[in-house]
Amino acid sequence: MVKSNSDNHYSSSLNRLRILIGEKSRLGPPGSWKQRDFASLIDLIYKETRIHLSLSTLKRLWHKDYSGTPHPSTLDALAQYAGYDNWYAFRIETDDSEDHVVNPAERLNLSSARQFRISRLITVIIILLVIPLIIFFIYRLKEPSFSIAPHEITCDSVPSQAVFRITTRGKVKDSLFLVPSRRYQKSIAVRPHQREVRYQYPIPGLFTATLFYGNREVDSAEVLIKTDGWIASVYNYNRMKGSTIEHYFSSGDISDNGKICLTGEDLASNGIAVDGNLYTLYYYVAEPFEMDYDNFVLEARVKADSIFNYPYPYFYISLMTREGMEFIPFSSQGIEQDQSINFSDSFLEGNTNDLSSLTTDVYSWSDIRIENSDRHVNVFINGKEAVSFTYKEPLEPVCGFNFTFLGTGSIDRLVLFDSKGNTIFSLT
């Protein structure tokens, strides 16, 4: 099918916008971009526009065969980063400039002096480009190169096994190893001619797998382990042996009329003993939410279940972010000094900070409200402000939620709002 003039104008405008963004970001020709270049562009756009675009969105827009129609909000964000009010303003201003393009006949009338100056400038540019390329290729012949493929892996079940294809060029003189998650710093040795590395992720989340040569990072891949709705994992903790996951429960096993819960009968029917070392973790993980991560409101209605006589019960509410959890603890009195808040670069330990205001009757329903306004966080319990704190570094992309209970617990309500009051996620 032949494209209409409007389609051609649209594609031309989008291409001009990509060129402007490439020049402004100084990331070089788009065809040479790597995973970290797209990640850098995400951060640059967010810092200037306060709008977060996903990695998959940018990769799709910058693909050489892309012919789709992006969402208007995505186009507005890109145009704003390029220096325009919005996509419409960019189209108007750049389309007007096309009327002044010099036609071929006028180019033939350029003076010979001008042509000489242009040709001399082109020669200088070519020399300046060729010499560094020659040096670069000579250097590459001496140094080995490595890569991971694919650079973006998405799995839809837990636990999930990710398969990384490793490509090695040149003579390997140092140790090569893969760190499947910066959260745990687990290292997997890679033999020089090994083609694949497999790693099983036991929990969902957004991870960065990094390939190291010696002490130098040579490539990375983003791994997203999603859940099909809400899931639960139950594990026992032993001081000598560590934690062992006893069982995974699917969404259908833990959902009850809009409420997320596990009962003692559910555990017993799966041969899980209820004792003092039992923990239940509820997860929901999907693609990162498109929102301002430093301005939001989260509301939840939660309670622990007294299936075992824990002397000091508690639960955590967490945001799942890249490589981690931003969590806030809620407990009964007497254990708050052993708890801690972890939110971006803010880490508040109970033994050096007064977290007693985060104590509540965890065996009764508690209405929790977490307000984040420009990196200033206020936490409310049953309508009463409990604690406030600030953090400096921007929050990593939020891709879901985690609720951790000593024993088991229930979630009756969960809603995430953006700064304008729009619902980003709702449990019901």
C-alpha cells in the first residue's frame, strides 16, 4: 500500500525528532545504541520532563523498521525533551521550516569557491573520523570483546529460568563471569567458549544481569520476572541453613472475592507446618508503571493472621523496583527496634531511629497510607501520621508490590495513585 502524504509527513517528523534527541543526548548514531544507552536516555528524559518512558517503548520507537503510531503522551514527552512544548508544536514548527529547503537547481548555481570550501571541510571531517576508527579497530584487535543476548528477557512464571547467550571474540586472558542480579551479587563463572549460561530466578522482580571481564563490566541485560496476577511464596527460615521456599501459590489459590489471603488450612493441605519460622510473601510484578515514581500515593488495608502464637508479629509493605524492594515495616510493640525502613537511599534502623510510631495491632485491619511528594514520604496508620522521612536519589522504576508477613496475612485493599489522583493500579 502506498503511504499518503500525511503518513509520509508523520514518519518524516518522527525521524527528525529522533535525530534531534540523538544530538541532544550525545549518545551517538541510534543504530549503535546499546542497552545502557537507552537506559541513559530514559533517565535524561525523566530528569527534564518528569515523565518515565519504558525501555521497551524506546527500543520500539528507535527500531529501523518501526512504522506504528506511538501513544500521544509518549510523543509529547519526546518533543518536550527536544525543546518543544508538545508533539503538535514540534510538527508545526518543523513543518514550516521545510518550505525553505534549497531546491536542486539552486544548488547547481553555488559558486565554485563555496564548493571548494565545502569539499575541504568534508575532507577534514573524514580524516577526523577515519583516524579514530583506525585506532579503535587496532585496539579491538588486541582486546577481546563479549556480549549478552538477548538484552531484554521477560518471563511470566515463578520460578523462571533465564537463558543468556554469551558471545566471546578474541583471546580471553582474564576471568569472565555473570552476575544474574546486582541485588544478591551471586557470580557464575563463564568458560571462554561457553555459549549459554542458565540461571533460575526464585522470586519475581526487575533485575539487571551483568557480564564482567575481570573487574570490568562489559555488557548487561534486563530481566523481568512477572507474575500472572498475585502469587504467594511460603518459606521457612533457619539460622543455620538459611531460608527455604516451601511452596508457591498461584493467583487462584490466594484470591477470595477481591481479597488476597492464605489460611492455616491452605498451608496444612500442602503439608506446610505452621511454626515460628514461617513467612508468607505476596507478590504482584508486571511491566514498570508509567508514572512519576517520586510523586504518588499508596493506600492498603492489611492485617496479619494469628494462626500461630507469635509474640511479636509484623508485616512489611514494599514497592518492587529495579534490583530491590523499597519497604516499610509495621509491627506490634516490643520489636520496633529490630525493624528498619529501606526507601531508595534512605535507610532508617530501629535501633538508632524511633520507629515506635509504626507499631499497631497487626492482628486487626490497619488502613495504611503512604504519601510520596517530591521524595518526601509521609506514612499514616488508620488516619494518623506515623512517620515521615526524605530520600535524595530518584526512585528506581516501580514494577509491582510485595507484602511480607511473619506467619500469614491478608490484603483487603490496595490502590496506587499518581500525583494527579489518577489510579495507576487497584487490587479490586
